[in-house]
Amino acid sequence: MATDENAPPSRALTDKGRMEAFSDGVMGFAITLLVIDIALRPPGSPLHQFVQAWPSYLAYLVSFFTIGTVWIAHNGLTDGLERVDPIFLRLNLLFLLTIAFLPFPTRLVVEALGRGTGWERLAAIVYGVTLLVTRLLFSAMGAYARRMGLRAAGGDDPDLQEARKKFRYVVIAYVGTILLGLALPSVAIFFYLAIAVYLFVPFGLVARDLFGRGGSPR
Amino acid sequence: MATDENAPPSRALTDKGRMEAFSDGVMGFAITLLVIDIALRPPGSPLHQFVQAWPSYLAYLVSFFTIGTVWIAHNGLTDGLERVDPIFLRLNLLFLLTIAFLPFPTRLVVEALGRGTGWERLAAIVYGVTLLVTRLLFSAMGAYARRMGLRAAGGDDPDLQEARKKFRYVVIAYVGTILLGLALPSVAIFFYLAIAVYLFVPFGLVARDLFGRGGSPR
Amino acid sequence: MATDENAPPSRALTDKGRMEAFSDGVMGFAITLLVIDIALRPPGSPLHQFVQAWPSYLAYLVSFFTIGTVWIAHNGLTDGLERVDPIFLRLNLLFLLTIAFLPFPTRLVVEALGRGTGWERLAAIVYGVTLLVTRLLFSAMGAYARRMGLRAAGGDDPDLQEARKKFRYVVIAYVGTILLGLALPSVAIFFYLAIAVYLFVPFGLVARDLFGRGGSPR
Amino acid sequence: MATDENAPPSRALTDKGRMEAFSDGVMGFAITLLVIDIALRPPGSPLHQFVQAWPSYLAYLVSFFTIGTVWIAHNGLTDGLERVDPIFLRLNLLFLLTIAFLPFPTRLVVEALGRGTGWERLAAIVYGVTLLVTRLLFSAMGAYARRMGLRAAGGDDPDLQEARKKFRYVVIAYVGTILLGLALPSVAIFFYLAIAVYLFVPFGLVARDLFGRGGSPR
């Protein structure tokens, strides 16, 4: 919260603390709101209804991992920033707009699964497009920060490196899955889960942990 | 969170950290709550219902940009404050009261669009008055901070300057749109979107970026 | 977030930063959740339904001002603390339990007004008891902090002084209004609003501002 | 928020501030969302419906104390950390996934109580498994932090010590109560409350307060 003593006289750059806090708030609420749409599916015995509600759990997991991974990457991005400027704040808001929107396509998926191919197709596509736009906006934030020299000195956060390395594959995977959703929508939902899990597991870091870093940091 | 060593002995002024955190919480939650009211509109095919739900998307966008821009301006305002006093805390609460209220008029708009002119007129006016009061209270906070010398030394945040420059036009635009809402309520909703987008785009800064600042901060 | 270099070796005391953040989160959500229960009241013309919903607005205002004032006092209390201990953290949780519960009695009030005296009486009493318990727990937190020496050196925050001065009157007023609620429940609701406004307006500070401090802080 | 001057060159470790803020957001929201499911139970007189809603209050209390105690322990854990690494961030996300999920089993309990043994058994087991998994993930976070040397020098936070001491008993109690839930589900719910209260009351610290520390910290 304290301002640097060598702050630029133009004040075109501002402190990043509140942008992080607001982003944490929006992402934290969006990720928690997802639980509201989990509900049992009558008719049937208690256990039957509980099991029949699997689309709710699936959608909860996909969206939770998606927002969670995006949060980790966002953390890595802002961790490496020295300050932010008004354009970056607005890019961040657009990015949050898609995050806060995600509970709606999630609900579409929950309601569509098992209700017929037409509903599943709509849900799979809207869901995928939202995920894709979220990724693209996040990537735009990173590119803008690099171009405008907003980053602090030193190497990038490992989570940000991981996110950047995976970015190309993820965009291709989302576009592919959206197209797949036209033909086999319920399969596409499982692909979104696979992508979310792929994003969540830090393969590079796990490997480094297992083979190289284990005991070094005390 | 740390208190200045040269804090005034009267302690009439307090740290601004928690006011920012609480405001971020309320604004972040209000902006995320908006998604709850997005819903498909039966009857019809999946795609038809999805398209018919356009008033939900429109209202979501308007309210998101409105709260988002207000948050940016609030960030700019508190960024320039050294401390806050009890009166400022209460002005801020009144301001948050209107922000937290916004999901209700937003819902009114969603439910009204396409339901008849009577509903649309009510929604357009309640929505506009809420937006107007939010702006007026925000402006009162800025005026109070200036009058009581709560601001830190140095120029204002560029977002705050932008907000102040636009303030007069925005108030006129809101009043005009509220009056327009009496006659053409559904048109008024689109005007609110136009105002929100106008507030969101930092015209002055974009121009400066394009012509002057581009490579300097490196 | 940084720990003092002269931290006590026993570590029985911990940093207050996260307790403030968590409390801000819970109070911020609770205050924003209140809007969910605002709804129009069919049947009738749009304007008629809007006006008929006045119990929603009333309950929103009372609860918003109540939580808002409690937040201001909480801010004043923790502002004056140096550190917190495990017992204080738990007192704070009990206090947050009543804050997070408040949307339920608020909903009771909204649904009860105009539905008959039996409903109004129940709502007025449950509401009043919740408000009273919130105040008592807050007062217990302050008393514990004083008794255990958790406070930093220096005088108290003006908002905390204000809250403490008003405390006795507020408890009496709540008890009186709860009793009044047995006989005239709908009148009691307006009394709760009056108490909330009384708590919100910093009479002492306003007087000081008008007569003494006006121009001094530059 | 400020980075240490002696940050490791590998940057494999990152600042913990945002992880705490995000966790506070998710836990604060989850704990506040619980109130949404509290509702009166028609038919009957106002007071009768209010009393009949006791399962709502019970589930609210159990879940509030459970999340509250987990938050206190989480606070104690991160308070003792110097930094976090990407794996820890992901463990924390998995932990938050179960916390954000808790409102669903809570709702199951509310709806099940009094609706027949089949529903109560399902609710008691799903609830208990969620609580157990939350505890196990929390314990995994602590174990990982110890193994990787993420902790700061100095003894552990008293709340974390308390949580660790109670851990074995709590796991046994949860497993036992889940098994009990197969036979006597409605009794199991009260056991969950007893466990939550056991976790909430800091027996060791209360004893220390009463007999040893009372006046020393002044």
C-alpha cells in the first residue's frame, strides 16, 4: 500500500495491491458460487438421486479447476509486476468479466447433460468459448505487461512460465474441443475436465521436485 | 497496515487499508452476483432460448462495466488519500449501499425487457436513478477528501482525473437518459451501456499511449 | 503481514492482518447478500408492485446500516490492537456468526411485513435478538482486548469511542424494541431503523467538525 | 506484498500474501453462503414454523464452526510460512475445493433431517466424508510445508499446535461418526456438532490463560 519513494512524477502507474485484492475477491466469489447449482436429481432413492447428480459434480470440478488454475497464473503474473497502469486495470476487468460469467455456462452444462444433444451442444460450445476467451484475455494481459515494461526485474514466476508454455496447446485444445462439441457434446465436457487437470498439474515443477530440488531449500 | 510514526495525536484519522479491503469485497461481490440472474428464456429450441436471453447479457454487461469503472475510479481516489476520517468512512458506506443495491435494478431490467413498456419504463428509471446516485455519492467522497485535506501530496491518479473530467458529462447523460426512459425505456437501456463503455475506455490515456508514452517507461 | 522483530517468544499472539481480511470478507458478503431478497410484490401495475415492495427496502436499509456501523466499530477496535490471541480470534468468529446470520432475520422481516401480526411479531423479535447478540459479542471482544492488554499504546480510535459511548443506550434500545415488538411489531421495525441511523451518524464528530477541527489538518 | 531482498534466484518460491487473501475470500464466502439455506418450515403458526426449522440452525452452526475452526488453523499454518511454492498453492486449491463444496452437504443435511432414515443416512455420510477430506487435505498442506522447509524460523503458532494435537482424534472421530451415520444418521449430525465445538474451544490455551498467562503480556 505504501508508495515507492522513487515513484514516477507522472503517476501514470499505480500500486497493484488493490487490483490483486479485487481480483481475488471476484475469482474467490465466482469459484464459490459454483456450489449453488449443485443439486440432487429426483426422482429415485436418495442414493440414486445423489449419483444422478454427477453432471453437477463434473461441472463443479471443471469450473473450479479452471478458475483455480487461472488464479494461480494470475498470481504468477501480478507477482512479477512492479506496478500497473490504467490500461492494464481495464484489461484485468475484461478478464474478470469472463471469470464472473463462468457460473452461467457452468449452469448450462449442468442442466444440459442428459437432456438431449441439442442442449448439450449449446452448453459445450458456450462453455468452451467462455474458457477460450478467458485464456486469450489473460494472455493479452501478459503481453501488454511485457510490452509496456510493467514487470519487475528478475525472472518470471514458475507458475507464469508454466502457464505461458502451456498456452499454445491450451488454445488449440479449446478450439478443438469446441469443434468436437458440435458433434459429440457430452464427450467435449470430459475434454474440458482433462484440459483443466492438465493446467492444474505442474508437470515441469513436479519433475524438478522429484529429481532436482527436493532437499535444497532446507 | 503499519501506522505512521508521525501519526496525529488526536487519532481522528485512521488507516485506509481496511476501508479499501471492505470496499473491494462489496464491489467484487456485487459484480459477481450479477451472473445469478442470467438465465435462459423458454420456450423454444436451445439456441433460440439462448439468444432470447439477450436482455440478461445486456444488463450483465452494463452493470459489470458500471461497477468496474466505479471501482477503477474508487481505486484512483483512495490511492491518493493519506488517511481517512470517520465521516469519509460513512460516505464510503453510503456509496457501497448503492453499489450493493445495483443487482436489484439490474434484475428489474432483465425481467422488464420485452415484457411491455410499463415494466421497461419502471426498470429504466430505477436503474438510471441508482447509477446517478452512485456517481453523486462518489463525487461527494472526492469533494470531501479535497476539502478536509485527506489527500497525499502529489498529483492525482490518472484514473481519478479521467473520472473527474467525465463527471459533468456523465451526470448530464444519466439525467437525460432517465428522462428518455419515460418515453423510450428500451432505448434508454442501450444508452446506459453507451455511458458505461464511455466511462470504461480511458480516451485520454489511450491517446497519450499512442502518441507519447509508448516506449519510455521500459 | 511482516512480523515484528520484537515478537514475543511464546508466539501466543498472532498477526491481526488475516483476521481483519476474513472479517471484511464475511461482513462484505453478508451486507451484499441482503440485496438478493429484494423483490417486487405482485399483483398490480409495475409502479404499484415496486412501491408495495417497501418492506424489502426498509429491511435492506436497516440491515445495511447495522452491518455497516458494526464494521466501522470493528475497524476502530482492530485498528487499536497490536496483535490478537487465539481466544480473541474465536470471539471474533462468534461475532461473525451472528453477522453472517443476519440475512435470515432480515428475510423474515421482509416476508412478515403486511402478512399479519403473528408473523411480524416473530420477525421483529428474532431480528432484535440477533442485533442485540451482535452488539453484546462485539462489546465482549472490546472488553477482552482491554483486559488482556492486546491494544497498542495511544488513545482509542474515535469510531470505537463513539461505539463505546453509545453502547449502553443501544442495548437498552434493543431490549426495549424487542419488548415493543411483542405488542407493536411493525412499529418495532422502524425503531430498528432509527437505532441503525443513530449508530451511523457520528454526532460527536460532526459537532467537532463543525465547531473545532474544520480547517486545521490543512 | 514487498519482496525480500534476499529472494532465492530460482524464484521457485512466491509470496504468500495473495494465497491468504484468496483463501480468506473463499472461506469467508462459503461460511456466509450457509445462511441462504436457512428457511422456515411450513405449515403451522409462525413460531411453530420457526422452531421446526431447527435442522437449518443446527447445520448452520456445525458448518460455521467447522469452516471457522479450519480458517483458524489455516491462519496458524500460513502465519508460520515464509513463502509458498507452486505445489503448496495447488494443495491449497484442493483444500479450498472441499471448503467451497461444504454448502452442498450442509444443504443435504438440512433437507434430510426429519425426511426419513434413507435421506438422513445419505446426508450424514456425504457430510462426514467432506469434513474428513477437508481435514486430510489440511494435514497434507502442513506436512508438505514441513517437508519442503517452507516454514519460518521459530516455534509454531499455538492454533496450529492445537490443530495438530487434535488431528488424530478428529480423524478417528470423523471416521467413527461416518460409520455411526450408517445406523443412526440423525445422531451422527449431533456428533459432527460436538466435534466442531471440540475443535473450536482451545482447551489448552484456556487452561494456560486461566492458570499461567493472565496478566503477563500487559
